[in-house]
Amino acid sequence: MRLFRGWGVVAAAHVLLALVFGAAYSFGAFFAGIQASFGAGRFPVASLFSATALLYYIVGAFSGALADRFPLRAVVGTGIVLLAAGFALASLAPSLAVLFALFGLFVGFGVGLVYVPAVAAVQRWFVRRRSRASGLALAGTGLGTFVGPVTAGALQQHLSWQATMQLFALGILLLGGVAAWAIRA
């Protein structure tokens, strides 16, 4: 018995959503380290996550149209590269303002370019079982929002927040690259 190729798209979308939301929502685990490094108050550091989330939902409103116009893998792959770059560059930020710009823009655009196109790709492959397929793909979001912060917190027991962000960047690039290659329109 041969497995329907659409289930591979579901698996790729699941991994992509776990990665992007796991990375984005891991920010809370970096909070204290960022605060201490820059001598910043709670409001400016918390505002960074809020601004990033706002940006990825705004970008998500347009990324579906981009994935209709350009190859899906190119849009999603660009999002993965931007997300990984955001973590790598943010780890080198010399000030909170630079961190705000690098993390906010790169992570915001990265998540936004992956989220809607990955979900839409699943929709294209299914008529029957569309709800099941969508649910399985979107379950990656829940998995990522649990695993990302836990992993970041565990790594920071042994590494700095900067080194942890660099490891996240590498993981995002490797796992996300494979998943972006596996997703199909």
C-alpha cells in the first residue's frame, strides 16, 4: 500500500510550524538573560516579543499571496533563512535597540513567511480528510510552543543566552531547510 503524498506535506508543515512557533515562543526563556545583559526593564524586553508577534501576523496576511505568485519552497525557505538569521544576528547584538531591530524584523518576517504558506499547502492536497490533515499540521504549533521554551531553558542551564540563540539558529536552518524542501504546493 502506497502512502498518499499529501501526508508528507502534512508532516513538513507540522515540522515547520513547530520550528517557527517554538523559536518565536522561546523568547520568554531568553527574557532574564537579555534583561541582565542590557540592564533593561521588563517593559522594553517584553515589547520586543510583542512587536515581533505583531509583525509576523501582518506578514502572514501577505505571505499567502506571495506563495501563490512564487514557488512555495522559495517563500517558506526564505522564511526559514530569515528566522535562523534573526536568532544568529540577535545573539551578537551590542544593545537592546539593535537586538530589537534584528530579532524583531528577521524573526517577524521569518515566521510570517512560513506560517500561512505552510498551512495553505496542506489545504491544497486534501478534499477528504482536510480537517484531520490541517489539525495534524497545526498541532506542530502546540508542540513547538512547548518544546522551544523548554529546550531554550535547558540549554541556558549550561550556555549563555547568546550561545543558545546560535544553537537555535543552526537547528532552525538544518531542520527547517529539510522541511522547506519537503513541502510541496
